[in-house]
Amino acid sequence: MRSRLSVLYCTSIVSALLVPLTIGHAQSASTAVTERQSPVRRPAVSSLGTLAFEQDGHLYFRFADGTTTRVSAGTAYHRDASFTSGALYFASDSAGHYDIWRLPLDGRDRPSGAATRLTTSSAHDVSPSAGTNGVIVFQRGLGGESRAWVREADGRERRLSTTERTERRPRMSSDGRRVALLALTETGRKAVALSIDGSGESTVSTDATLEDLAWGGTTQIALSTRNGVYVVPVTGSTYLNLASRSHGDIDWSANGTTITIAEQRDVVVSYNGDPDRGVDRSAHERQVLSGGALPGVYQVTAPRVVDSDRATVAASALPDRATTNAAAFDRMWDRSARLYFSGSANETGRSTWHGVRDRWRPLAVAAPSDSALQQVLHAALQQRPALRREATGRAAVSSAHPTATEAGLEMFRQGGNVIDAAVAVSFALGVVEPDASGIGGYGEMVINLKGQANPTLIEFMSRVPEEGGLNNTSLLVNGRYPSDGPVLVNVPGTVAGMYLAWQRYGSRKLTWAQLLAPAIRAARDGYAVSDGLATTLATEREHFTKYEGSRALFFRDGKPLVAGDTVRNPDLAWVLEQIASKGADGFYKGEVAERWVKDLRGKGNAMKTSDLARYFANEREPVCGTYRTFRVCSSSPPVSGGADLVARLNLLEQYRAPKRYTDDAGTLHATLSAWFLTPSSRGKIADPALWPIDIATIVDKDTARVRWQCFDATRALTPQSVRGDTLPCLKASAAKTTSSGAGDATSDATRDASNNAFATSLDTDSPCGDDHAAEMDVCHAAGTTAYTVADADGNVVAVTQTLGTWGGNFYVTPGLGFLSNDKLTSYGTDPTQYGSRLPFARHGSTLAPTIAYKGNRPVFAVGAAGNAWITSAVYQTLLGALDYNLGPQAALELPRFLPGGGAPAGASNPPYNIQLEDGFAPQVVQRLRGLGYDLSFVSARGELREGYGAAIRIDGKSVTAGADPRRAGVAGAVR
């Protein structure tokens, strides 16, 4: 493998010079851009006027004389440039994680020596800012663990302050005496300023959308928010001077007259259980600096009139294309090699990937243009071997963790059936993925058993305690739900759901206690912390560390556990032993229930022991429909995911000749249109015991046929054309049909479809998404897990189970060892609305465990995790299996997309934004933009990031399980 160690150019700078970069007013556009470029990040301006910036992981200089050069090389990523007299400081992951480096500069800002590494911590160090005396401040740590640190001139390091809050983007004033930074707390974000010794802190400004800041000398600070860039006195003021309506990464010139803005998109990539593979989670199309205006880079005079003297920054193409092309290919290849082929378990894949490099790298080097280079990179990735091994046998398991997969296989080896195996997987996942699911959680299970006429479903969603209804005002503080803690726990259902499934459909060859044995072993003997769990602990540190039980389990010496650490949880082992010996009553009654309720109720929760004792799981009919020649069965109310999936497939069925959506723009356009035209289930699906439920019009084929009239092969739908599901596009289509003399049947169907629409917006009132109430202030990433189990006889189980968010309520009752759900936040406070917080109400969700049939024979099972990505991942994985005839591994590795809301904000008719993983053909991306979509990439080149899934194919003779590389997914089989 090629070395990732970066070389910072010094003696060879002349050969790397680019064609001059020019500054021009926006009104007089520079050379047109013919090929889309990567966004520019983190601009920095020196006292000589040199502009440094990062693009696609490389650092560039634009000198005051107009020439430009790239000053980094290799496959490592470099970012966060910061000038001081005689040096450039920056962050680089050359050593495997981000450290702070220093590059010496001469009197003209030209590199004058080799770069040296300044920090060597095992934590990520980024965002350096230097004073004139050799002292630097920087950000150390990931997510909620990030803190501002100081490195003295003699190399000693210390925390800037002692506060336990998230701190980002520390910036040093020009005299080196003060530091400004972004402080993130539960109540929001604020910009603060304090002395370099950590004293004298003051608040500069408070704004929930603060994203960057920069000093203007020693008395002013520029603040970038979602609403624009403002200038404010460092002493703080109610008066903010709006400098620009653009926003993004910013820096202020040394003379205090000009602010440089590198615009950034509003789309934020969420954490969905994938390891945090770098501090900067933004991703974009990977292009070289190819000519024309630098994308989204502006300079404004400030503080003056808004966007005063606004100017764009333009660049010409690199003259040394072969070198640049080689660097682009090597970075792509190296990233895949490290992420997917570095372990001993995939030696065959690694060898194949080396062969791909040998074949395709020369073609990349010779590519004459950016578009040609993108085609080569895409073609090379198409030849990449499978990222994980699938497993084939007489029975198989696909889950998010090797310990859980092995637990299911152990049951098969002992003579158990698919239900026995599924129960074992469930409890094992609750131990080794404690932040994603567990005995304090909930979910749904879809079951197909040989000999049964129809599949069945076990629903074990959580429900409101009897005293947790709307009349209990103590559960909210100032009308808002707390952001974490014991108050948020609903009565959980996982234990009852697994017990009901085993009682009715278990093999009876294995005892209940045998099914829990692997989970008990893992809890008592210990398990290794995964990358995903480590990321959750770091990201949500401030919420975990509030509570004694959580700190004791997941933190050592005040620091969160990291990947590879061993967790032993004897408290959870004891709880599982009670369940193993007494069945579900071991959890819902007796000592465990009494201890848990005493603790929760003493801290404000409404739950009583009677709430636990009266909980029951339900057996229901899954929601089923047909798609082309297949039958599909999925989750049922109170969950909406199954109805949404069936409705979406009904719509896509109208598109008659689908091809693989990653390579065919027409198919992808139709697949997206089906998503946007799906009837809203909001206000129609809730707990069937408390609200009338009728999903017939949602899943009806006639509804789909009429709504598909909105599909236009030449134009993307927009939020305006759908308008909260009132479908102006449909009414326009109906008007055309009527004027042309269409029959009454079509008109009646159109009226029925319109009656099925809602006049209210589909956008949730909650800042945290549809799964949470509007009364939420702090949002957390949604945490879930999924697994599938099957045998060659056609017995199949698909399960999705969760705590709600990554970490649930973040609270562990001392002595019990498990996290709980936070689903009290899923209910609204309006008693007239579906899904309000009524006693005993079960909450809704987008869970969608699914089984697909050919005739009466099950052929494919899939489940997914990741909140909004759940239905997206299930939808797209199913298309891979049913439309493209892919096996489970290839279907899981299909690059995914997530349709979102309108962007950019403020436009009169904004387009829909689509989040894309890398892997879509360049011509497909180009065509989507031509159709009118707004695209945001959420993974680096060659990386799969969003919406973990589990899948199994059943062919009547054997079963094959896939393993999703987006998490620690593992497939296993017994022969």
C-alpha cells in the first residue's frame, strides 16, 4: 500500500504553480465553470494577503501576486489552515488521525522547509489558531468530547478552560492574548471570548445556528450563522451588523477590512451508527481544481453595508493534470483499502483491489478532463470486490455485530429454529450494541413460518405509563421535554416481544434460558467496544456523564471508552439471568421491576410497577402489498413504515422498465418521484387501540395510479408541486384530462386521491423530526438496529429494534446495567391529534422489517436502521433484490439516497434536496441536476455511510446472508 504520509512542498513549489487566480466583482463573471468542483473549505488570509484554503483534502495558496499553488501531496487529508508570521499551521491525518502540523514560510509566504508534526495525541486534533509568540490553540476530540486546548511555545499542552462543555473552532486574537470559540450546551450555541490563560470569559453572542467565527483585530468578531455573517464587538452587543447574507467558513483579513466566506450547504450529515471516520463529516463530489470560479468563495468589505463590494474568487485549471489525477485516484483507492480491505479477514478482497489499482490507475492519470477522470474513478469502484463476505448455508443470520450473529448461529447448531435464533440475536445485540437497542427498548418482528397461510407480526412498541398522560404536567419543564434522563422512559416492549414470539413459535427444543445464554456470557465476560459505540459515547458525552450509572459503565477516569476497550457488565448479566429463569416476568415483575421503577419514579418518571406488570406485546397482521410479480409484507400500525413502503412501491410499479438506479438517471428519477408522491400517513396511523386506523387509501393501487399522473420524465417534482400532499400537480393533470374529454371514472379516481391528501404541510413541527414531538429542544441522532434470520425451508424472521436515539435516554439505573428508550418524546401534547400522549398509548415509528415473496415462497428479507434512512435503505435494498436480481451483499452495498426537503432556503420554488452516497454514475448525477434536483453528497469517494441494513436471500435450497459494511455488520451461516 502506498504511504499516506503527506509531503508539504518547499523546493518544488515552482513546478506546482497554477495559472493565476483572479478576483472580480460578481457582476462581471469570470470564466464559466464547465465542470462542477468540490467546495472550498476553511479559508485563511495571511498578513501579506495570501489566501489558503482546503479543497478535496488538499491545501492551496493563492498569493498576493495572483499565482496559486497546491502545497500538499499524498493521500492524507489536510485542513484548517491558519497563518502566523513565518508559518502555516494546519491539521493532517497523515499519521492515521488528525494532528496539528507546522509549515515554515519565508517572507513571501512561500514554504521554506519541511512540515513538522506538533501534536501526537491519540485524539483528533484540528482547527489550530496561532499567535505571534509560538502559542497555538486548537480543538481536540470528537463530537461532544471536543475541547479547546493550548500548546505553549515550549510544547506543553493544557486545556484552555475547565468547563465540561463542547468547544469548537477556537480562534486567537491578533495580539495572542484572547481566544474566541463556539461553546455548545444543551440550551444552544454561543460564541464566547476568554483570556489565553482561561480567565475572564464573556459571551459574545448566542445563536442556535452559529457555525464559525473569526477575529477582526482585537475588538471585533465575525460570526457565521445560517442566516448570514454578522460582525459584533468582542464585548458583546444586542446590535449585530449583517455583513453578508451568505454563510459558511470565514476568515478576516489582517487589516480588518475584508471577510472571506467559503459558502457551505445547510444539509448536515447525521450519525447513523457508522464509525466517525474523520472529524469533518461533510462530503462532496470529488473534483480537482479545474478552472472557473472557486465554488462559493466570496470576499466582502466589513463592517459595511450588507455584501458591500462582494467579489468572487476564480481559478484556472491545474497545468499538471497527470499528477493531480494520480493523487485523486490514489486517495480514492487508499480510502477503500483502509476502510474495507485492511484486516486479515478480507485478504482475497485486498488482492483484487490491488489488481483494480494496477489496471485503472494509468487510465486515471491519462484522463484529459475532470469528467473523464470521474468516469475512470467510477469505473474503478464498479470493479471493487464485495466489502464484506456473505454467508450461505441451510440457515443464516445477518446482524450488525459478530457476537450477535454468532448467538443466532449457536441456536441453529443446538437444534433451534429461526425464532430461537432471532431471540438470541436480539438479546445479544442489546448487550454489545447497548446504545442502539436492548431490554429497555422496543420494535417489531415480521415472521414467516413454513405451513402458515400468511405471515404474522409481533409488535412490541413502547407505551405511555398510566400516569404519563397529558394531565401530568410535571413531565415537561417550561413546556419542553428534557433532553435526556429517567423522565423520558416509556414502558419498554423488547423482552415481552421476544418472549411472545418464543412462546408461540419457538422450536421448544431449546429452553428460554438457552436463548439468553450468549447474551449473558457477553455481559459477564466482556465484549470489545465497537467503533460505533465509541463514537456514540464521544458524540453524546455531555448527556451520558450527567448520570452515575452511565459514567460507571461507559467511562474510565472521566473519559469515554474507545474502540477496542473491554466492557464487562455484571449488572446487566444479573438482570438477564432473572429474565432467563423467570421469563418475561423476570423483567416486568419482581426485583428488577421494583428496583427500576423505584429509581425512575424517584427521579420524575411516571412509571409504576403496575405499568410494567400490565405490558403486553401484540400479534398483528403485517401490512402487505404487491410489487410487480412479488408480494411484500412489512411493519403494521402503530408503525407507519410498512404502509409507506407498500405505497411507494405501488407508485414505482407504474414505471415499467427499471434499470439499476445508480447507473440510469431515468430509473433514479422515477424512484425519487415515487418517494415524493407517496401519500402521507401523518394523522392516519397511531395506536390502533386508541385511534381508528384505515390505511386502505394509502396502500391502494388506484391511489398510486392517479398520483403517478404527477410524474414528469423531464422535470423533478418540487415541494411547491406537492405542497404538503395537496398535490397541485395532480389537480393540474386532472384539469388537462377533463378538458380533453376523459371519462368519469378517471375524474372520480382523481377526486378520491385528492380527498386522501392533507392540506397541512408534511414537514413535522418538531425540530427533531417526525419521530419526536414539537416540544423538543435538543435533538439526538436516531439509533436503531436490525437483523434477519432464515433457513432453507422458508422460515424467515425480520426484526427492527431500538432505543429511539443513539444512547436512548442516556441513563443507566445503578445496579441494572442497561440504557432505556426515550420515547416519551414521541408524543404530541395536543389531545385532538393522532399520537398524542395518552395513557397506555403506543407510539409510532418508521420501522420497516420486511419479507418479500415470489408466489407463496419467501425469497428475500430485509431490515434497516437509521431513522429517516430506515425506509430509504429498505426501499433501495428491495429494489436491488427484486428489480435488479442482486444477491443480499450486492443489494446492501448499493449506494443509497435519501430524499429531503426543499433547498436552498428562501427560494420561491426551491428544489428537493437529495442526499447521496458516493457511487452514482457521473452522468446520472449530471442528469439529476438537469432535471432540477439539488444534490448533497454524504460520503467520501468510495465510502458507504448511511442507513445500516441486514438482508437474507432464500432460494428454496439454501439461504444467503449479507453483511452491511456501514456498521460492524457480519453474515453467518450453518451448513
